Amino acid sequence: MFHQSAIEVQESTPCTTLIKENFTRISLTLNDGFSPKANPTLNKSSCYIFLVLPSFVITQDGPPAVYQSAEGDALLALNADFKHYFLVRNWTGLPCYFLNKPPSRWYGIQCLNGRVTGILLENMGLTGEVNVHALVDLTELSSLSFKNNMISGNLMDFTFNTKLRSLDLSDNLFDGPVSNSLLGLDVLESLQLQRNILTGPIPEFNQQSLAEFNVSDNNLSGKIPRTSFLQSCNSSSFAGNPGLCGLPTLKTCGSAYSEPATANNNKNKTIAGASLISIFVVLDIIGLVIVVLLFYVYYKKAKKNKTETKEIKLEEQENEKRNDKIGHGASRPAARGDGRKLTFLDGVEHFELQDLLKASAEGLGKGNFGNVYKAKLENGPEVVVKRLRDLRPLTDDEFAKQMRLIADLKHPNLLPPLAYHFSKEEKLMIHKFLANGNLFNRLFGGRGINRIPFKWNSRLSVAQTVARAMEYLHLNSKVQNAIPHGNLKSSNVLLDANEMAIVSDYGLASLIALPISAQRMSSYKCPEYQTRKRISKKADIWCYGSLLLELLTGKISTYSAPQGINGVDLGSWIHKAVREEWTAEIFDLEISRQRNAGDGMLRLLQVALRCCDKSPEKRPDMEQVVREVEEIRICESDYDSDFSFEQSVSA
Ligand SMILES: Nc1ncnc2c1ncn2[C@@H]1O[C@H](COP(=O)(O)OP(=O)(O)OP(=O)(O)O)[C@@H](O)[C@H]1O
């Protein structure tokens, strides 16, 4: 039983203040969309607080529980770090509020008795840095998974999460050391930290509870501690950390990692040490002189940097003001200093960086490597400006060389860069603007009543032109140490005014640091990279096959799904469909109804499946692919009729 009373809140009364001042423990019953943190002041007409007495929530499936505002606040702070459009809309109201079924409506949050016990936010493309202290108030947390996102920053402090059993932060961009606070988690059963950018030594994990442990593919270094738990792990748990040594890996450690001294050799060391004291005194003096010198140099440098930072800030403010003046919401690229110039790859200066900054700009989207803007130059063309971030450290010359190599690839179905800008603060690529959008949107966007059908002939033509462009790249690319395209997917196939496919975003793999390209580029999603960390130009072929599967099925593939959208593992799905003989459902209805399309669709499907073969060696090369897709004839008539499957798919 509980009693309700309602008080009307004065206009502009901060709800949090009211709660704190009047009641020690209260529960709130409010409309969705309320969050004490997000809406500290509520409107008089919309804010009624129903006090629930006694002061705890009666849960329907457990003992009474107190609403933990600190837990709610901790989750909202996480939400603010991620700024994920879905979570921002979904995490409203109160988490773990049990008066209504289902008990928790916050996506990814598990609750028990009104407390947060689990956070499962996997494969969502989450970005941002999580505060190190983000979890201190989530003391009932038993499982946490941020698996396969793009979260960066140091690992969190887990000191207060003593009930944590399962922690999965794999496939992210966490850097810095493995937190020692993990050693205090006595019930931890599974720790998955693989495929991040963690550095430093492995702490001495030895909890009895631990059953699963993986820190592979980071940048960890030093000798693996000789605790019984770590020594019982398989060497694959440590693989892909070039700096790690000692058992269970096969890499022996050099003398720098020798065992701690025993009592016996301590004695010897003491004797030898006495004779070395005088040497150390001399070395100390030399060291002191070096330290003083270093301080002096550092001080001079810091002073210089401070002046430079101030200059940059002033310049950015100036740019922002200028953008405001011409009324553009998007924060656009700023550039400064000596590098205040654009380099045109055809050798002719068409406009200046300043013209670009003055032009009216419109955000086109946020790619995996930075924001993309359309800029309309005064009396000039419309261009696309791509701000590149997360590049590996490159000199001016290295960047210029890669740009030149990319620009030298000339084919009617490739979109070369027009110009670039390289400075310490900003790396930009400029392309011609193509007005008809990209293949991803053409295939999957606007599937409503007003949709203009994307007919078989157009799809086949896209398949053929993309194949030709890819063949050219494979035969001519000289971009160093990288697969020729590296990021082929439907959003990187643009359409010109005649729906002709133009392939973009090629050759960038050489500019991006490996852990980042492995996270974000479509070619790294191929099976051989997922299982064995192997990558070759055959990954491009796999991407091409995956693109064909999207064209044929009208379904979004996991390999190209943008952040926040779930795709389908199309290769497995089709094999299942073939096995279970419901082949007619494989093809997108928009094309399967078309007369004469059947034979061509089946042949293209066979090419696609061979390109997607799990074994890279069995995939055809691009020349062979071009021959096969060009043999498929464009239909003379492109009208709809019932198409029945007389042939079976032999995959
Ligand atoms: N030259 C262009 N003309 C028209 N639209 C473009 C052009 N270049 C990019 N776009 C559009 O801008 C958006 C962002 O492009 P971008 O290539 O950065 O991101 P993405 O393809 O989603 O991911 P990735 O960074 O992995 O390539 C996409 O919708 C893309 O189609």
C-alpha cells in the first residue's frame, strides 16, 4: 500500500532542489521525458510531483527498493559522454522504475530491485570518452559490455563495482594502462579487453573467480606476471601485443625483464653495490645537470606553445564569428598559420582556403573519419570538404605524396580529390559535389509510397561500373602499404545525375593508424581479419561481393550498416535460405518481380557468393569479376511481371 499526494511546483522551481530540500527519499511518477538532470526546471503546467509515501518504491517483483538518483545521474552522465542520438531519446524518465511493466524501459540497462545491475550497449557505434569515475555510483553493477563501439579514453575506475562478474570492453579505442582497480574485483569471471589501444604492463590478475581473460591486440608491454591465473591462460589471450613477453607466450624476455632478486643474489648484489656507490654518485651529479637542462628546455618550449595556442584560439574564434555572420550552424573547418593554403591536384589554383571558409556550408554527414560538408563557393562550384581525423602521424611530404598517388588514379567511375589542405590542426580533402546522393540511400532510403523504384537494369549497371572502377584500382593503385580501396561500401558509391555509380573514398587506409582502420573500415570486417587478423587486396573483393548482396537482396549488410543501424550477415543468411530452399525470398521484391531479370539476378548472386567466400584464396580477382558481371546482359524490357524461380541457386 502507498499513499499519493500531489504538490504543484512553482514555475521555475528546480526539481532537484525541491527534492533535496523537502524529502530525504522520494520516488517520482512523471511522464516520459522527465529527467531531474536533463530538466532541472519544469514548467508549472507540466510539472506535478506525486509523492509516494512511504518513501520507497514498491517493486512488483522483489523487495521494496529506493530510487537511486545517483545511479540515474551516473547513467545520464554516460549518455552525455556518448551523445548517441538513439540513447538521448530513449533514456528518459527514470531508470529501473518498477511501478510499470516492463520494469526498465532504458535501452541496454538491466535492473534488479530498482538498482542498476547491467549495462549492455554493444555494436552501437558509440563514440566519446567515458569519465574515469563514471561507474563509482553503480555499486550493484554485475555486468558491463560496451563491446564493439568506438569509445576512447582511459579505462574506468572499478574500485566500487565489487559485484562485477562480466566486463567486456573489447573492440573499442580505450587507451592508457589496464586499471589496477580491476584487481580488487573478487567475483569477476570474464574480462574482455581485446582490440583496444591499451598500453603498459598487465597487472597481477589472480582472482579465483576468473574464467575468461583476453587482452589480445593492444599495445601492452613487459613481462606477463607469473600469477597462477595468468600462467594458466592460453597464449592467444595475449596475442597481438608486440611488447609482451614471457610465458604463456613463446617470446622470451630480455634482461630488462629479469625475475625479482632472490635472497641469495641480494647478498651478492649488496657487496657489488658497495663498490658501485662511487660510480652512482658521479652518475647522480651528471643526471642532475641533465634534469636541470631538460627543465630549462621544457620551460622555453611550454612558453612558446602557450603563445601558439593563444593564436589558434583567437583565430578559431574569428572563424566562428565569421560563420555566425553568414548564418551557418555547422562548425566548419578552420585553418591557420603558414599552412593556410589549398593544394590543387591538377596544379591550377581554382579558389583559396579563405573562399571555402567564406562559402555557405551545409553538413552532409559524419563519416568514420570526420565530418563532411558541402560548400557553395561564390560564383564557383559546389564542393565537398572532408575533415580528416585520427590520421597516423604524417609529415607534410608523406601526406602530399599519398594525395598525389590517389589523385593520379584516373577512371570515369572514380571520384578523385580536387585539392587538399594539410596543417597541424586541420587535414582537409576537397572533392566535387555529386548531387544524387549515395547508393546506400538509393537502396534503403525512402521505401515509402513515393519511392521511385530502383530497377534491375540500374542495379546491374551499378554492379558493372563499380566492378570496372575496382578493377582499375586493383591494377593501378600505387598507394603504399594498403589495400587499393580499403573502404568499399554502399555509402561510398555515389550516384551522378544519370544514376551512374562513382566510387569514392579510396586509398585512405594508408593514412589511418591500424587500430582505427581495423575498427572503422569495411575491408577489415572480412572473415580473415576477424578470425586471423589477415588482410590483403582480397578484402576489397569481399567488400564488393557484400555490396552485390545488398543490391540483390535490398537488405542492409552488417559490413556497411551505419552507426546505430543493425545490419544482416547477408552471406550466412543467403546460405541458410538456399539450404532451406526458400530461395525466392532472397531477392528484393522491387527487382524479383521484373520479367527477364531472373537469370541475371541468379548469375550476379553466384558472383557475389564467390566474392564473399570465407577463404580469400578462393575469391576471384577483380579482372575475373569484371568479365563475369559484364557477361550478364542488361534486360531489353524493364517492366514488372511475376517472376518464378525455375532455376536453383548453386552456391
Ligand atoms: N562528393 C560527394 N558528393 C556528395 N555527397 C558526398 C560526397 N562525399 C561524401 N558524400 C556524402 O557525405 C556523407 C558522409 O560521407 P563519408 O564518406 O565521410 O561517410 P561514410 O561513407 O558514411 O563513412 P566513411 O567515413 O567510412 O566513408 C555520406 O552521406 C556521403 O554519401
